Amino acid sequence: MATDPAKWMEQTLDFSKTLKEISIPGSHDAGMYTSSNCSPGAASCNTETQKKPMLGQLEAGMRYFDLRPVWTNGAFCTGHFSNVDVLGGQGCTGGTLMDIFTGVNEFLSRGHKELVILKLSHDYDRDADRFSFNESQLDALIDLVTRMLGKWLYLNDTGNRLAAIPLSRIIGSSGKVIAVFDRLPDQLVRSGIYQYSDYSPRGDQPGIVSGALSIYDEYSDTNDFDFMRRDQLGKLDCPVNHGGDLFLLSWTLTQSPVQASGCLIGAAASIIALAEKAIESIVPDLRGHGITSANVPNIVYLDVSPVQATAACIEVNQRLGNNV
């Protein structure tokens, strides 16, 4: 029987496994399936990363979502913004968080025994042109998450790190959501709301594992597919990069500044057009790569949320003995 991408975890995974042991597909900049209220120099071609709204991404099998909250006109949406010298924040807003959480609710209300991980980071207060939220805004964001997704939020009472808990314990008899927030102050942590941290074997504090979920996540920052492929597979094979809870394989391509400007007049490829180059390669490249329990691509992270990413993760899990 063919696997339904919307139910792939339930249909294929051994739920005695942990997040540390398995591979799941991830959606880069998941809220950018639409664009509006763009600043000068920004448009759909240099801000949109997805073709499907949240429900469509879930149905395609995505289980880890990069959400970038933006506060604008007194409400929360998502966005793709960069801090540009002199000009300040430049970019476009994407889907609203209410629409995104409604998509999660609709998906899990269908009875899918799937795990949805929401990572909220890159906070941007557009009203104040500040690349962070104040405590009041963070508190309001947490209230929105708990109000809309409260019945799905996983409450960790095990004493173990999230990535070390068997899926059977997390998912139980229905779907679940794990919500992790980057740069979340300790005083705002509450039941079902967790701190996220980037894991790095380098820097001022190399190898520090903090928060409830620590992920190695380093993109290649290139529009050259061959370079990205070598760089990401090399990072996958480097043992020190697996010292956190999870390893994220960033199978994404990034516009150069010239491309980002040129796409406005149709003179360069859009983010989505660049992403298409990477989509068809993910299954054969991972199929042909040596993967063991020591170098698991825990999150296979793409733009456009293609079903190929889901297929690649199913194959990786099968090779690792994670499938039922």
C-alpha cells in the first residue's frame, strides 16, 4: 500500500524511536506561502519560499516548521525580513499566525497521529523596526499559541530532553504539537512552551546544549547547488555537528544580492525557482549517501515543502531500521 504523506509517521514509523533517532522533513520559512505589505525592493520573488499554505505543507508530510513572527499593526503574522543598513527592515509579510495555527488545528482534528514541531524565531516588530519582541509581545505570542493549539501541545513530564522521549510517549493516541521559541526568557517558559537553542561546535561557547531542544542548523548561503550539496553532506558527516539534540540538513539555496534585485524585473531566478533545483536531488542524494545512527539527518529542510522530502525521510528511516 502506498504511503499517504499526510499520515506517513503513523503508517511507517516505529513509535518506540525518539526524535534523535529518526528523520523528518522540515519547511523553511513556512509562513512565506504568500506575500504582502512589501517594502521597496521586496516582492514575492525574493521573499516567498513556499507554494502551499500550512495545511498543504502538513498534507505533503512536513513535520518541522520554521515560523518567523512579525508584529505589525497590532497583530501577529509571519514575514521574511532582513536588516539593511540605513533602510532598516526590508521584506514582506506572509501568512498570519492565526491562519497557520488554524491549519494545524484542522490537520490534527482529522485524527492524524502525527507530530508537528513549530519553531518560532527571527521575531520582528515592524511597527518599531526592531528585530526582537519585548516581553509583552512574547507573552501575547505565547498566549496565541496556547489559546489556538493548547489541546495539542505536548506537556513534557518525563524529566528527559524532548529529543530523547519515545514518539509513543509524545504522540500518544492523537497528534501532538511541540512549540519551541528562540531567545525565550526563563520567566516566560510555561507548560507546553519550550526554549529552543542553536547548537554549534564552534564560537564563544562551543558544544553548549541549552533549552529544551538544541539543533545544529547552518545553511550554506549560496545559490550554487553543487556547492550547497557538498557543504551540507560534509556537515552531515562531521561528528562534532551531531553533539546537540538534532541535526538539520539545510537543502536550500539562497539568492545572491544581485539575484534578489534582478528578480524584481524578471532578470534573475526567484527563491522558489532556485529551490526547484534542489527538490529532485534530495531522494537520490540521500539514497546514495552513507547514513548511520551516528550521522542522522534528523530534519531534512527545504523550500516549497515537496513530497520528495517526505519520501527521502521515509527511505532514511527504513535504512536505519526505524520503520514498522
